[in-house]
Amino acid sequence: MAANPRVLAIGEIGLDFYRNLSPPDRQCQAFREQLDMALSVRLPVVIHARDADEETFDILSVYAERVKDECPPNRPLGVMHCFAGDLALALRYIKLGFLISIAGTVTYPNAHRTRAVAHGLPLASVVIETDAPYLTPQSRRGQRNEPAYVVETARFIADLRNERFERIAESTSANAAHLFAIDRVSEPAGARP
């Protein structure tokens, strides 16, 4: 299935030591095998890391070194899905070649660490996601998340960074399109997200 041209990435793969539905050593083994599959089909990866920051980083450091000559030049290796780490860790992932994804949780009143990440990263390394049906923006908390709510998250990040909404929307959309090798179609004149 991974070789199908309609497949744009391998994921969501990674480590979840919060739920621990399988032993950590088995998770690490499966994660490495999934990364091998991604390399074999030359696709980026969408990474899940929960309560496993250093273990995930260690595995991806080895992976990044292995794939640097195998993947398309200047294309991100993948994205850290619903990133929940701190700014220092985010910058380490960017150095490896990953994008950082910010979800609706950045709008939560106590999301100081996620806000620091959204504010402190270079815009060229940021994408925005819904994680639908979860992680709605604060104004819709408790409801089912929908892709349309990304606009609210983008507006929040624009305010946080003191930048124009259009710049945030364009840059994060371009980053996602580049990651997944999607040709973007221009919006009709006057269209607004």
C-alpha cells in the first residue's frame, strides 16, 4: 500500500509511553521498522511522540543520518505531529530536518509551552493541524474538531507572533504542501480562508 502514488506520507508512527499499550522496547522496534518502510518508498513521516521525547529523538537522529542522502533535497523528512515538547526540543527536530505541527491546543489558557514553541520557531518550520476529531481550539473545546477550525488556530498564532494572518496561513500551507509534495492551486480572487 505504501508504494501507491496516492500515499503522501507514512504515519502516524512513533512512540506513546503515556498509554503504553505495548512494551516500550516493542514500540521502538516497530517504530524503526516503520521508518525503514518510509525510507524504502522515499516518503516523509508523520511522527507521534507522547511521553517519549528523548527516545523518539534518539531514534529519529539515527534515521535522519541514514536518509540524508536518500531523500529529495530540501524536502523535510517529516513532521512532529501535535508537538507537545518545549522550544529547545522543537529546534533540535528542525535541525534534523523535521517540521513542527501546532494543533488547537496552542489556544488553551495554560498552553504556555506550546505557545512558546509557536512563537519561537522560524515560520518556515511550522505547520498547523486539527488532529480531528480531537484538540479543538479553546472556543470549541469539548466539541468534535473539524479541519475548518485550523483557521482559528492560525489566527491565534498570527496574534501570538504579531504577524498578519495571511502570512501565517500562506506559509504554513506552503510548508505542508512542500512536505507532502502537493501542487497547490491558487485561490480564486477575493477568496478568504
